[in-house]
Amino acid sequence: MAKKDYYEVLGVDRSADEKDIKRAYRRLAQKYHPDRNPDDDSAAEKFREVSDAYEVLSDQQKRAAYDQFGHAGVDGQAGGGGGFGGGAGAGGFSDIFGDVFGDIFGGAGGRRGPGGAMRGSDLRYNLEIELEEAVAGTNVDIRVPRLVECDRCHGDSAEPGTSKHTCATCNGMGQVRMQQGFFAVQQTCPTCHGQGETVDTPCRKCHGEGRVQESRTLSVKIPAGVDTGDRIRLNGEGEAGVNGGPAGDLYVQVAIKAHAIFERDGRDLYCEVPINFVDATLGGELEVPTLDGRVKLRIPTETQTGKLFRLRGKGVKPVRGGAPGDLMCKVVLETPVNLNEEQKELLRRFQQSLDDTGTRHSPRKSNWFDGVKKFFDDMRP
């Protein structure tokens, strides 16, 4: 029976890249996997076709030969529908499947040899700083708990003067092979926990772990312009590696504390400036705060509450470069309080003088009442 086109088997175009091919294989392999379709010969046959197609199209040389000569160019290289143990080229089918599903089934993707080095874990430290520190930059000392190499056994796990032996369970491989139905799955050895060796006498200080918990004070340079959500990486300041592996990294996650005056939005700052009735009506000058000091803000006559004034360049210079942002000042009209009788009478006389002129001194108020009147007029039958 003629073999099906490998591109059609995976459902991808001939121009598909490696990611598309792997994604298609993952989806189809999960769908037709024999463990999910017991006693279904058609699913098993489909699974063989998908596996053969992926073996060829995932290999650049085999794919090039297939594109040029078709199945004749790869006959003898693919599984060809034969047994799964001998298919998938020299590496066997399990190597192909492990490349895609190793993270799910604990397969070959995470394998390491006896005594193999392993990188230490990365750490995260949440750091809250003041707005002024974020804008100007600063140095902050932090204390970080982490796993470091044991100074008694120097990461060897064994008590000094004692020896190690090759693990009898995994024969020094660090992993054991377990048969689960159709698949042979590799898992971390339960005896040596992936080390490939067993310890006769564990180190008294680290109890055979090779690492101990320790807190260390680090000085972190906070660059000017950082914002909430920015991360600062300190190379090699994470947890110590295993068996001589490199240490992980420390990620300092920055958050800006709430400020009493300013709110930050990217490179811009916002603040509210309360003004009184006289300044809003007649205009004037006010002193407003910035992160660089005080500046004069000119208030024009007849300023309405909520009006925004922009002070260019008085915001934040971004950490990744660019021009500084602006400071946006929102004026808020403050109603006078604690008036005495004389002051109240002056206001009544002032209001009467406005009413007597017949001029619309409050256009928004007049327009609003005109709208309300029209609304009720339109409701009348």
C-alpha cells in the first residue's frame, strides 16, 4: 500500500517550520496514543504514521531528502510502520517522543549522567522602594535566604573521609526505566535521587544534601527610572548548583510605594493642586511641588476645577532611555469653610450682584439647567 504524504499526515504545509511540525506532532500523538486508545488498531496505525512523519520532517537532512525524492529518499531511515523499539532511526522511537513529551512523562529531556552537574534554582526577591528612589536611582541592601554549598563537604554530600558508591538501583545513571504499557518511561532514581551515587556516611552539617540554608546581605543598584514590575537580575546570586553546577540567578522584583502627592503613569507624574475661589476666578500664581523642587504655576482667570496643566520635563526619565515625561497638575477648586456671618453676607451680596446683571456667569450651570428643562418639556404629552 502506498505511503501517505508526510505533510498530509501531520496536517501542515510544506513550508511549515520546526515549531509548527512539533506542535502538530504533539497534538496528533496525544490523540492517537495507544494508551489512550486501547484495543484500537486504527489508532495504533495512525500513531505509527504520525511518528514516521515526525521522524523525517523534524530532521533537516531527512526532510531535504524527502522533499526532493519523496519516500524513496528516506526509505530505510524511518520506522516504516515497523516495531516501535527499532523505529525512529538510530535513537529509537522513545528518543523522538521524549524530545516532545519529556516534560510530561519525565523522559529523556531531564536526564543526566552519574554525578552530573545541575544548575541551582533562580530566586525572586520582592523589593518596595519610594518614588523618589525609583526616579533618582539608589543602592539598597537586601538580605536573601538561599541554599549555598556546604563548607564542610564542599557539596560532596559525604562526611569528609568517607566514600561514595555507584547506585545499585540505577547503575550510576541517575534514572530508572519503567515499563508503562506501551511506553518505557524514564524517571529519577528513587534511591540516589538522580545523583548516580549513594553515600555511606552523609555529611553531618548538610545531612547529605550538599547544600545548606544561609542568609546573605547583598547590595542592589537600582537604576534611575525603574517602575513597578521591572526586574533586576543578579547573576549567580541564586541557589548553589549541585555537583559543581553553576548557581542560579536572583531576580529583584521592583514595586513603587504609594506617594502622598504624586501618582506615576509610565514616564508621567500626576498631582492634584487645590486652589481657592478667588485664585480660580481672578487668576494668579501658585507654588507646586516637583521631584526637583518647587516651581511656579500660573493660573489664568476663570479657571475651572479639574483643568490640567502640563509642566514639561518634570516627570520621570525612563530607565531604558528617552526624554523625561511631564508633570500633570490637576487644579481642584476648594470651597471655603468655617465662614463667619460677615463673610457669608458678603457672598450673598456677591451672588445677588451676579444675578442682577443678567449675564451668564456660570455657563456650565446654565447649560445644565437648560438641558434639564428641555428634558422635562419633551416628556410632556
